[in-house]
Amino acid sequence: MFRNVFLMLCSVSVGLYADVEVMKDVTLGFGEALQHCREESQLSEDKMEEFFHFWRDDFKFEDRELGCAIKCMSAHYDLLTDSHRMHHENTDRFIKSFPNGEVLSQQMVQLIHECEQQHDAEEDHCWRILRVAECFKGACQRHGIAPTMEMLMAEFIMEAESR
């Protein structure tokens, strides 16, 4: 009996870790467009640096430029419709392009969609997308799929050392 409970808990924790790994990979992949979008979104070097701390608990969703950067990054990967809302199929395909992305693609698309619905009345695309990002981050944290800053920093360090 104890062995069965232990195995069940192990498989649940491995499943959650896999989800967090996928989210880390998607975050890093999405972030690759940040440099491309720096000028278009009028993001200062300081704000660009702050952006790397998106998953920290104390990250502030206060600057419109961050929303503009997320909008630009999303457009870079063709994740937005003409009305600057999430393109469901393209977003699903983007997430699935990462190792084990199919594990989280439907859940992520659903969370983003729910957040978009909550903030749909905001007319300014940059502000709306910033509010959606804030909502999405909170939803990911509540669902236990948000990567930790330690995971992301370790990945940044490994990537920098491999260059």
C-alpha cells in the first residue's frame, strides 16, 4: 500500500516537473524575440533587463512598453490575429514545437484565452496584452506550471557557456 502511494506521488511530481520544464522551454524560446522587438516597443536597456525576471514573484506589470514588447514578440512568432488577440492554432503549434510541448499546449492556450476574456474591454493593445500576461503568469503559478527563476538562470548560464 505504502509503495503504491509513493509511486503515485512520484509520478505526479515527475509530471509537474515535466510541465514546468516545458514552460521553461517555451519561455526561453519566446524570449528569443525580445532583442528583435526592443526598438519597436521602445524598451530601454533597464526595462529589457527587467523583462528577464518575468517569473519572479515581485515582477511589476506597470510599464506599457512591456506590453508592447510582448505584443511584438507574439507578432514575431505569428501568435496574434489582426485584432491583436491570440491566434489559437498558431499558439498551439508554437508550444508544441518545443520538446514535450503537447503536454501543456491546450492548457496554456486555455489560460491565455481566459485571461484575454477578462481584459477584452481594454482598447489599448499594449496595456491589454500586459494585463493578459500578468493574468497568465498568476494562472500558471496557481496551476504549478510556472518555471522558477533558478531554472531559467541555470539555463541562461548553460547557454552562455556553450557559446
